[in-house]
Amino acid sequence: MALGMRNSFLQVFFYAALFLSVFFITVILLLFSMDPVLEMSKNAQKHVFWFIYNNPAGNSLWNELSIVLFYLIGFVAFLRFKVLFRKTGSSELFFASIFIFSLLFEVFRFGDFFVRFLGWPQTVSLFFAKSVYFGRILGLLALFFSSLYILQMNYQKYNILVGIIALVSFALTMYVSFDTQTVLTDGLFKLGDEQGLFILLTSLKLLTIVNFVVAGLRRDAMMLLPAVVLFIVGRELMLFTPGPITLTLGCISLIAGIVLFDTKIKAMYYWV
């Protein structure tokens, strides 16, 4: 029953991914037909890294490309993990699939560009911005739960766990504040309480890595550690300072992490 429920959840995520795909394609077509993004980015700041900004930022071409790559990598990898999960029933893979799915929320950064260009109410733009951060928090929480299962946690009520992850992500997102007077080249408003969010997300990343380190010492799971590190590093590189070098390195890291995770899960569940 637990396996069937997890398959059902992944099917729901698949339909959500299709919805995000329709949104992505629609906004891409509208943006390129009106070409507003480069014009809007002239007065935007560039978010180089946590607490570091450049002003003026120049154009946002690499930020836009990073959104496209997040979508392509996330969608293809999610489909792969979904198929692999049907063969393995791996709890670690189930929650890692949610992390991969969360990458698709980056497409809402395009929606934020679009809303501001059309002059729609700021509340709509804030909805898109909060949706992006909901996806980022959701992904890290899911990766953290994946690390708990690699430590052999046996809790089987996945509907409750997925509900907890979604509710906690939603609650934390509601507390994310923005400086609506400052626009960034990544399509979002500047964070209001950047320090608080930095502490939260960094803590989740460190706890996740520590769990995978401990799991690697206790069982044949050490190869999952570099995969998870590559997940985190690749996503960070693609989120911050996207230029030709950092964006390329981020893509390579993220894809390498996906391939490593896929390979190791198959080795652990050897009947695949």
C-alpha cells in the first residue's frame, strides 16, 4: 500500500510538472514575442551570492538561460527518477525525486518578469516570487527526508510526510519578506530578511550532508554523498552569478549528481 501511495504521489507531481511545462512554454513565447526582459534588467541588481549584490547589473541573459536549464534538467531527471522508482521502491529516491521536481518552480521567475512588464498588481508578482522560494524550501526539505531514509528510518506514512514537507514549506514561505523597491536580474525582488533565510537553508543543507556522511559510514551508501553534494553545489551555482562559466559548472554538477544518484540507487537495489 505504501509503495502504491508513493507512486500516486509521483503521478500527481508528474501532472504538476506538465502544468509547469505549459506555463513555461506559454511565458517563453510571450516573453520572446515582446522581448521585455533585457530592457527591464538595465535597472536591476545582480545577486552575486548571499548578501553580495552588483549595481548596475548589466543584462540578465544568463539568468534567463539558467531558468530554461533548470526546467529542462528538472523535467527530464524527474521522469527518469519516476521510472526508476517504479522498479526499486526506494524511499531515498522518492524524496530525491521531489527535490528534482522542485527545480521546476524556477520557471515562476519568468512569470515575475511577465507580470511586472504588463503592469499587473504587485501582489501577483509577489505570488510568483513566493512560489519560487516555496520550491527551493520544498526541495531542500525533501532532500533532508531522503537523508533520513538513507539512515534507515522506517516510517511508512508517506502521505503524512509529504503533507508535512508541503505545509512547512508553505509556512516558511509566508514569512519570506521582500524589498519590493529592488528588482534583481534573476526575476525576483530582493529579500527582506536574507539572513534568516540563509541560516534556514544552510542548516538544511548541512544536516542533509551530515546524514549522508553518517549513512555512508554505516552502509554501502557512500556514493550517494557526492551525488547530494553535487545536487546542492550545482543548484547554488545556477542560482547565483550565472555567467557562461558558473552556469556551465552548475549544469555539469547538477547532471553529474543526478547520474551518480541514479547509478548508486540501482547498485543498492540490485534487482533493477
